[in-house]
Amino acid sequence: MDNHNNAGKPARRGAFTRFLDTVEWLGNLLPHPVTLFAILCVLVVLASGIAGALGVSVADPRPANEGEWIAVNSLLNADGLRRLITEMVTNFTSFAPLGTVLVAMLGVGVAEHSGLISATMRSLVLNRSPRIVTYAIVFAGILSNMAAELGYVVLIPLAAMIFHSLGRHPLAGLAAAFCGVSGGYSANLLIGTVDPLLSGITQEAAQLLDPAYTVGAEANWFFMFVSTFVVTLIGGLVTERIVEPKLGKFDATQASDEIDDQQMVTLEPIEKRALKGTGLAMLAIVAVLLVLVVPENAILRNQETGTIGGSPFLSGIVVIVAVSFTLLGFVYGRLAGTMHTDRDVVDAMAKSMSRLGLYIVLVFFAAQFVALFNWSNFGTVTAVAGASLLDSLGLSGPGLFALFILMCAFINLSLGSASAQWAVTAPIFVPMLMLMGYAPEVIQAAYRIGDSTTNLITPMMSYFGLILAVASRYQKDMGIGTMVALMLPYTLFMLVGWSVLFFVWVFVFGLPVGPGAPTYYTL
């Protein structure tokens, strides 16, 4: 019996590795996301010409337009060319995610380059009780997505060192940190740069059906705040109950080089003092915001209704985040000696902007694709046809969203960029699910679950190679298949657990996923 089992294991491992190789091969067939959007633009123009010539159309589902039809507009003509040339610049500059992400990154850049974010992450995991260190690492990883590079570059190697210094398997620490940084990418206690990025794309997609609809950066804040603790719990339990026991005792002879515990990064006394001073500054900022928001006639409340909903506080949350991070980053920098004058702040902002070059190029082509998709009416026609199909199949509620989350998770295996994937799929699925009666904010929250959970097992994720390199330090024969097998339990349990939270949140308690965010949409 034992021989039979041992004989079967290599075959199963080989089949799994072949599957991973197939996924990697298919993903490698995809062009660069920028090139992909350029190709999609051409395809939309060509397809609109064919559909326009064939007279493709659907009945308008909006009650106010009963009896009218929505047809695909051909862009393969002189009018289409003239419109593209004259509106290409405004398509780019008016693309909702562009400005909000750039503004947010100004503040995050100051906090990052001053050392505040790095020191905060280290303070969360260093010198913690061995009983809570696993959960502290996952939690710190989730918070690090406000500056994702630091999570990958600083926290993941640090977590492996911490586990090794505690006599635990370093790959278990690496896996726990990777789970938080990448698997919990969309969750956070605060509004991060991913929020305005996705909400801007969601708004553009929603406006294909409802031109007046707006989606704020805070659209999923409530749900993602709670998700932070749920993902932390799942990540910690999977690490301690599944991953670490499976890894067993660390064998130093399997490491690619000599491991030195003294390499573990610590917090210097000046950093500790700077963090304490920054904490006081944060309390002062919170106090000011409370004065501006809490009183009945506060400046940042909705002046017409006196409520938080539709208030300058929510609509300007990105600006508030940017200013807060700038102030906190400068305070920390002054106290830690990493910043001295306004020039240091400006330099930090400039460095932050310089790293967004690829993102800006991507946004240019994504904005053209969204505009062309909008002009052609493809989004509306596809959404109406898809909604009719789902309705005829009887899919609704939890079943509908379970299928949607799984689809997003599968697509993410080959298209690792959250913004690229959402820019392609949102124009179809947001209007479609709106026609099924669900608000864009809820649709976006579901997308974020599928997109985040499979980050851990796709070689297409941009930092996968870096994680593999760090892991190979502790296991010299570490390959893609081994790495994916290590992280697969996190993906499975997070996909199920996070989805259950979503279904209970939306369909059992009917809670809003964000401030003022509706659950249902009515035409």
C-alpha cells in the first residue's frame, strides 16, 4: 500500500506541474497589456463595422425607452476616424482613474520615501509574540498594498527571516507574507491607490448604461475594512494548520546559501521615536477630520442633506488621503532624519511619479479602448444580451455572483494586472449585472475577490519571479510548480472564505459595501 501511494505521488505531481506549465504557456501567449489594449482598439473598430453592417441591435430595457432599440454603431468609417483623432487626447485626460491615482501617489510617495511605510510594516511584525507573529505578518502584508513594492521587496524576505529566527520554517513565513501582500491585495483598513483605480474604471463602465452614475473611491471601504481581518484570519490559520505542518522542519542543507539570522532587519531607536511622533501627528489629523465631518453643520458634510452621503468628505477622500500621507511622511522624515526641507518632499513626489510611467502609458491605451467601446454601443448591446441569457437560465443572486467571482479568478491566471483585467471586463459585466439589478459598487467588490485570490498561484503576476528568487534561497530546487503548490491552499480557502463573507454581507444582511453605496440598481 505504501509503495503504491509513493508510486502515485510523482505522477500526480507531474500532472500538476504540466497543468501549471500549460497555464504559464497560455499566459505567455498574451502580449504586453499595453499592446493588448492597442489590439483591442483595432478589434473594436473592425467588429463595430461588421456588426453595424449586419444591423446588430437589442431592445432597450429601460422603461423610459420602451419600444426603442439599441444598435451597434460602426466606427469603421470617416466619422469614426474623425472622432478618434479629435477626441483621443480628451479620452486620455478625462479617464477617471488617471487623476485620482496620480494624486493619491503624491502622498503615498512621500510616506514611502521618508521610510514611514517600511518602518510601520517592520514595527507590526518585529518583536511580536510567536503566537501572534503569523497573523501580524499577514496583517502587515495586507496593509502594505498602499505601497505594493515595499510589501514584496521588504516584508516577504523579512517574514522568512523572522520565521527562521523563531525556529520555524522560513518558507512558511514567506508564504504568510505573500498571502497578505498579494492575496489580500484589495483589502485594507484605509483607502489605497487601488480604490480610485478600480472605481474609476467601474464608473466608466456604469456610465455605458447610466451616464449620470458615479462611483467613488470609497465605494468598497466598509467591505474591504472587514475583509482585512477575515483575510488575516484565513491566512494565519492556513499557514499554521496546513502550510507549516506540510513543510515540516527546515533543512538548512537544502538552502542555496548559508542563512544568517543576524541579517534580520530591526527598528533603530531613531525610527521608533519617529513612529511615536508620527502617531501623534496622525491623531491630530484624525481630530481635525472629526471636527470637519462629525458636527451636524460640519464643513465637509453634504450641505444640502446634512449627511455623510454625497459629501465633500467622500468625494474628496483621495485628496484627504494624499494630504494626510504627505504630512505624516514629512513628520516621520523630519524625526527620522530622512527629510529636512520642502525640497525632499518634492523629490519624493517626483520619484513617485517617475515610477508611474508604465501605468500612464497603459492608461492612455485603456482610455481609448473604453471610449471606442462606448461609442460603438458594444458594451450596452453585449450587456443587454448577456443579461437576457442569464435571466433565461434563471441565474441570480448568490449563484450569479459565485460564477462571476470564479470567472474573474480564472481570467486573473493569465492577465495578472488588476487594472488591465478590469478595464477589459468591466464594460461588459458591470452593465450586464446592473441590468440584473445589482449596483456597480457590489459588482466591483465581487470582482476584487476573484482578482486577488489567484494572484498567489499565477506565474503571470509581475512579482512572482521575485518571490520565487527569495524562496530559492531557502530551498535551492524551488520551481514554479513547488511555489504554486505552496500557495494553492491560501487561494482555495481565501476564495471560499472571502466569497462567503461577500454572500453573507450582501444577500443575508444587505449591508452597504461602502459609505452610501447601494446594493441594488433600478433602471
